[in-house]
Amino acid sequence: MSVQHPLDRLVATALKGGVPLMILLLSLLAGGLALQLTPREEEPQIVVPMVDVVVEAPGVSARQVERQVTEPLEKLLAQIPGVEHLYSTSRQGGAVATLRFYVGEDREASILNTYNKLYSNQDRVPPVVSRWQVRPVEVDDVPILMLALWSDEPHRYSDFELRRMADEVATHLQGIARTSLVDVVGGRPRTLQIRFDPESLAARKTTALDLVSALQLSNRLQQAGDWTLDNDSILLESGDFVRDPQSLAGLVVNVIDGTPVYLRDVATLVDGPAEAQSYGWIDFAPGHPAYRPGAPYRPMVAISVAKQRGSNAVGVADAVHRRLAALQAELLPAGVHVEVLRDYGQTADAKVDSLTSSLAFAVFTVVVFIGVFLGWRAALVVGLAVPICYGITLALDMAFGYTINRVTLFALILALGLLVDDPITGIDNIERYLRRANGDPAGRIVAAMAEIRVPLLMSTLTIVLAFVPLAFITGMMGPYMAPMAFNVPVSVTISTLVAFLVTPWLASRMLRPRPAVAVVDASLGVYGRLLQPLLASRRRARWTLVVLLLLFVLTALMPLYRLVPLKLLPYDNRNEVQVLLDMPEGASLEQTAAVTETLVQQVKRLPEVRAVGAFVGVPSPIDFNGMVRRYYQRQAPNLAELRLTLVDKSRRRHQSHAVVLRLRQLLAPYDGSGRRIKVVEVPPGPPVLSTLVAEIYAGELTAYSVQQEGARQLMARLEREPQVVEVDSTLTARQPRLRFVTDKQKAALSGIATEDVNQTLRLANAGLVASYLNLAREARPLPIELRLAPEQRGSINDFQRLQLKGRPGYAQLRGPTGLDSAPQPLVALGELGHFETLVADDPIHHKDLRPVVYVMAELNGRTPADVIADIRADQDRSDTTPLDWQARTFFSPGGGDSWSLPAGTEAVWSGEGEWRITLRVFRDMGLAFAFALVAIFFVLRVQTGSAVLSLIIMSAIPLTVIGIMPGFWLLNQLGERVIAEAPEPVLFTATAMIGMIALAGIVVRNSLILVEFVGQARARGLVLRDALIQAGAVRMRPVLLTAGTTLLGNLVITLDPVFSGLALAIIFGIVASTLFTLLVIPIVYLLVFDRPEVAS
């Protein structure tokens, strides 16, 4: 046996054993270790460095902050490299600027550049700025665990006791390896409140500011250096800390006429919970074991736990649960319980285990399917190739820093149908050669592999070229799809190596040579009867192609007629939902809590709801969606959140998106009258500000109020659009302000400065932490806060009777020896000025240094492309004939509801919403697809030496559309497609687009091998028509097997709400393209080459 080609020599060497066995064992070992050691997470982590720069400019108007603070700051921050977008909000008294860097930018470098830019320009800080702070925000700050400490005995364990327990628990949890930030949200911390009495202070000629000064100056302890005494070094200290409330009560705060004034004489000390700045409670639905009808108010304090970068979410979460179980037995009393509101470790582990089981099931069904057609021996040979490919791929995932997540596993499931194709092709050809009588078995196996060597290599290259461009998708979708771009090409490449190194060795030991038989006669009969009439007449062949071309055009137009809805991201099926409540500006904490309780009782009516955590006045621990949407800034008395946990998805009739649709319908009656209610579901991929976002811009000379008016007009139009819900904007109602205006002359005559007035009013109303009580047993420093009691600050008169005292030397009298300090009488605040009512300034938003107003909305069953096209078409429209939204197309958009924007303004739809990512991703995928097609063409051109042959091989690619689009349309005619009066269509998403790209590689592979066999048949002397029929008959079984294995491998993916679009596209496309490939390729080949000038 003479073996010339290197690959043939490699196959011959592999047949001797040794190397294949080593590959088999090492791949299984590497795969098992990688499966155990690689970090697990539910979704791929998207690294988006974000930095908040918070600036305080007390007393400055929003317009002045914008001009003097925000604009100079933005110009500096815009110079930092790697910044994608720069957002800012200017409010009265301060501003917040947020830098969002490009996806994948180095976090440390981004933060360092921000600090460097700000600190190196400190000399340019405007004088109105009192302080500023840089706060980095990153994905590793997102907690993987949210634990709720709650009590069913609120009379014993209020939020005050729960907060102290939570602080202790958080301290213990922080010691767990690989944990990052452990935070406590909600509850009233322990505070030593000094509730001073204005009358007692006045009687002792003392003011509230005297108390602040006494506390700050007396509660001090500091080191005075080392002192040497008798050759011994002694550390010298001076002062002392107040050690207990009793000692604090005896603190001398003033001396009047030689009589000390003690703190207990002028104030009441209250050691207990601070005044409520937020509320938190938990409630349970009938599906929860803790549900009790008519149960009392259950206070709640949340503990959030984040993990360090690169650590295993499953391992960290398990360690936290183990430590928490021990703490419950040792630290928490019987009446205090822990409810898990979020556990990304558990969901990641469950998702990975579920997908691993699905992967095993897919492998099993594929092997059984192969066994039915090729026999159990051949099926076993092909089946052993799967764990080898997966083992090496998982090991490479771990080596290159990829985690095991949903996208990784779906990539492996998708690759299943591709990676068994090479072994199937190899085993089918080996079996065919082994049936021949001539030659030894080893030689026949080498000859069989040599015959398909070039098609296998070229087809693998086409698959790689089809998927590698996905790695160049930009934006947040890039890292999300990166595991797909890595795992599919790697596993397919490995499968080709397995086909040459392992499959022949297994075939030589497991397959049994059989006598030669006519293996294609049956196929020739069926296939020949179908193809012969089409090849017999060139006119019939042309009409066949014309019909297929018309089918392609009609099916390609289906999305434009809105028969197949297009959307970037599908909806996921999660066990958590978030509800946001925005009360009118100026609503009190108690008003917000009352409405929140009403919403809690409503959402409990849904049977899918298990537990509800309420957060009023304080943001709940953020998720990645909340990080991008900046929900961590939702800290105000008029804001509230509900965190809903749903029963397990296996026990629900509807997926979480359908639950969201029903929630919106349920809560709609409570939306309005200045209230805004939003139901937020966790997106499966890159989060956006809202599904639908319009940005209202204007020219430089146009007033911001004109932009605001444009936003109101757009909001009104969106509220009239069918299935557009939760319309909102960054416009705010003008909150009333009460300002005390100091009479400068009266204050100066009394020796009182405006700063004294400001501080007195602030500490009386908001309180002032003057010092801290040092107690070693407390988990956190105990603040000493001065403040008027709530019952003493219920009216303006309570503030007006506050007493102030002039500063020494501020007012002077002429004496015998010169100027002396004037007496410092006590003066009531009401004598130094008056209160006047104003309204707060509207916040001014900027994006990329331009003023902007955002208008946001969510959609029920419609896609952003549809709504944006309709709204744009109706802008300044003269034809106002109404048109139902279901009858509209992209050729006739709009509903006849005309609207307009003020002159000089424009609405930009591609800024922050899902439409922006849709345009970017479909653009990138379109370019990736185009690049893949061009690259495949050049590879085929080099291989075949003919541009015409290359185009013939690629002609099967458009045929996938004939199967995909009608398939999606058909699914939309079946099943439950209306939920809560909202449509619930099957969407053609970005994952379906990936399915189309995958199909390009699959159908090209089949076409390439078919054309290669046609060339071999013609080389043996067959006429063209006979060569076409025989090549098709020989290749029909492996082509159908490839289609069948690809279809079966993707069936399990259809159960996942995110990647079902990918599976459906492949299933519908592979069915149509496989049938058409076996017919269209021979027809095109005949029409091109069955001419006298090319007959040779």
C-alpha cells in the first residue's frame, strides 16, 4: 500500500492504534476536569466599566450648575480614552456625571484615567463646588445573592433589631473566601439621638450650635507622641471618648454665670432606632410555606453578597448558604427567618445541570438516529467522537478564560449536529469501501478517507468562516455571543481531526467488512425518479429555478409585511420580576408606603407569585439591568420597588414574560394621577434604558423648555399607540421648596452669620451627626445625632422659635479702650428673616455634551421596529385616515394619528433603547454574514478552481430562507398568542439570525461534498446527467443523516426561550435547504455545464 499524502499517512499511522486511544482517554479526562473546575454562571459576564462623578454645589440653581459645573466637567471627562457615552444630570445643588466606557475596556485603567483627569485639574474646580466624589460601578458589584431577614413577630423583632442582626451576619459573611461587597439594605440603624428642647436651651442662654461645638470638641482622644521616663518609652495620650449614654448625658455643653449646663438639662437622649428614612417588608403568596391569611406586617432587612471577579458563582453561593445555616443556629433567634430573594449561584447551577442533561439527551437521540440507519456499530463509532470533541472544547474553554454558562452550553448543543457530520461522512464512506472485495481493510479505510479528504477539510473551513465573524460583534452583544463564536468553530475543527485520527481506528476495530453489494440502487430508484424529469429538460429545469426564486422573494418579503415580527432580544423565563413605583415628586415616605402595600396585595393575586419584598425610599440590591439603568440612584421618599420571586418555572403554566403581561394588566388601574408603575423583567442579554427610548434634541439656541414640550407631545402620541405601555420620561413635576431668606441687616446687628442660620435650620430638621459613641461590641460606629423631636418640627412656627446667638467679635461696640465685642443675646430665628415658597428647578439632562430629554416606553407584543416606523410615519402627516395596527406593514406604516414636534427639535430613536442595539447587532451580523459568504467563496474558488462551481455550491444558502420565514409565520398561527389582551408572537430574533449563519456553513458543506462527488463520477467516465444522479444518490444518506442529527440536536434548544429562535431557524432551514440542495445543485450544475463549450 503506497500512501503519498501526509493526511493519508496520518490515517494509516492512526490505524495502528496508540495515538487514537490516547486522544480518547485524555479528552475524557480533560473534559471531566474542566466541567468541575470551570466557573459556572447563568449568563456570560459583560464587562462595561462605569464611573459616577457626584458633585455638590449647595444653593446653586440647576441652570447655574449646568453652565458652571456640568459643562466644564463634561469637557474634561470627554477627553478620557475609551469613553463611549457621557451622561449627566444637573440639579439644584449638584450634579451627577456618568461615564460609560466601551465594552471590554480595562476597568482599572478606566478608573485610573478618570481619577487622573479629575485630580490633575483640581485648580479648575469652580468655587461653587463644595465637594466631589468618584464612584466606580462595575458588573462585579452586582450581588449574586439577596437574602431577606424577616420576622413573623414584629412586636419583638422590628426592622431595628433585624438591622442589627443583619450587620452582624454581614460581618461574618464578608469573611468567606471570594466574596466581594457584602451590604445591608433597609432597617433603622442604632443611633444615639439628642432631641434638644428649644425652650430649655433658651432658658440657659444656649443654642443648638453650642451643643454641636461641645460634642465635637469634647469627644476627642489623640496620641501625643512617645515620652521617655526612666529609660522607658511610654505612649502619651490625651483626651477621652464618651463610653456610654450616661456619660454623654453629663457632658457640660456651656457655662453660664459660673453654672455648668449639662446636656441632660437641655435635651433628651434616646438610644434606639434612627428615624425611618425607608421602609422594607416582605409578604408571601399562597404558594409559599410561610403564607398566613391576614398575617401581620413582616419587617424585612436585605443582605446582598457579591462575588469577586473570576470566581465561581456556584461555589461562593454554596459557601454563603453553609455559613448562613450555621449563623441561624448560633446568632438568629427563633422568630427571625431568612428568605432567598435572589441566588444566581443556584440558578446558574440549575441551568448548567439542565443544559448538561439536555446535551446528554441530544447526544443519545443523535446516536440512536444514526444507529437506525447505519447500524449500532457505526453509531457507536460516531457517538464516541462526541465526548472527545466536547472534552477538548471544554478544556480549551477553561484555558482561554471562558465560563460554563447558558451560551457556552447552547453553542455545544448547536455544534452537535455539526461535529458528528465529519464522523458520519467518514463512517459512511468507510462502510461503502469496506463492502468492496478488493484490497485489505486498512487500505480500503485509507482510500475511503482519501476520497473525502478535501471536502471534509473545505467544509470544516466553511463552518469556521461562518462562525468566526460573530466574534467581531460590537457593543454588549459581543461578549454575550463570544462563547458561540469560540465553541462552535473549535468543536467542529476538533471533529475533523477526530474524523481523520479516531474514527478510522474505531471503524477498523468495530466495523465488519461485508461482501460488495449495490449500495446505491435503492437510492437511485427513489432519487432518480424524482430528479430525472427535472434533468431531462433544460426548460423544466429553468422553470424549477424560477419557481424557487419566486418563493425566495416572497418569503424574504414576509418580515417587511410584518408577517414575521423582528426583534433583537427574545424574552427570558426567570423566577424574578421587579416592579417600580414612582410617586409624584413631593410625596412623603408614608404615602409611598401606603400605595406600595396596595400593589403588594394586588401582585399576590397571581398564582405564579411566591414572595414579594418591598423597598420604599431605598433601592433594592441591583442586578446587571439595574446597574445599566442606574436604579441604584433611586433613593427618595417618593420611590419604591417590589422584588417578586415566582414559583419554579416547572410549576408555572406561563413563562415569566406572560406573567409580566398579566401583571401590567393587573396594575394598570393604579397607574396615573402622577403615579408611574413599571413592571421590569430581567433581559436575557444586554440591558437597555427601556425597550423604546426616544431622545429629544434641539439646536444650541433652543431653550431646554422647548425640548421638554417636545417630550410631552411625543409622550401623548405614544400613549395613543396600541400596545405601547408604561410611557414615561425624565420630566419631573416641580416639587415645592420652602426657603428661609435671611434679613442680612438684622442678622448682622445681632452678630449672626447666614451660615449659623443654615446650620441651625439643617440640624433642627434633617439632623446632624456631631460625633460618634465608641462601643467595641457594635458592628458599626454609633452616631450621635442632634435633631428636633418629630412632634417639635410639625410647623413653620417650630422652626421660627429656634434661638441663635451672635458670634464673638462679629458685632462690636466702641469702648473706652477701643472696640469691644458686643453682647451676644439670643435671637429667635423668626426675627432674622422670613420663609417664602418656591418651586424646585427641573433637572437638566445631557448626553455626550448635548442637552437631552428622554421619553421611554415598554411594548406589549409589538416590536420596536414596528412602533418606531409607525410613529415616524405619523409625524407631520397630512393623511389622517385611521389604520389598525395589525394591518400596517413597513410599506404602509403609520396609523393616521398625526403629531408633531416643536420647531428646532428632533426625536432620535437609535440612542438608548433596544432599537439602538438592534441596528448595531443586525448590522454587525449582516457584515459578519457577508464576510463569511465572501470568505467561503474565495475558499471554494481556490479549491475548485472555478468561480462558477463555487457559486453553484453556494446557491443552496438562500434556500434556507424558504424554510425559515414560513416556519416562523406558521408558528404564529398556532398556540396561545394573546395573553392579558396583549399579543404574544414568536419572534425572529438575533439568535435566529445566528441560526441562519450556521445554516450557511451546513448547506455549503453538503453542497461541496455533492459537487466533489459529481466531479469524481465524471472523472470515472459517466455522462453529466448520470453523474449528477449517482452523486446525489451516494450522498443522499449522509446528507439526510446530517440534516437529521442537526434537527434532533436542536430540538432540545427549542425549549429555551432565549435560544429557541436559533433552533427553530436551523430546524426549518435545514429541512428546506436539505430537500432543495439535493435537487437545486444538480439542476444548476446541469444548466451551467451541459453546454457544448463546457461539456469537456
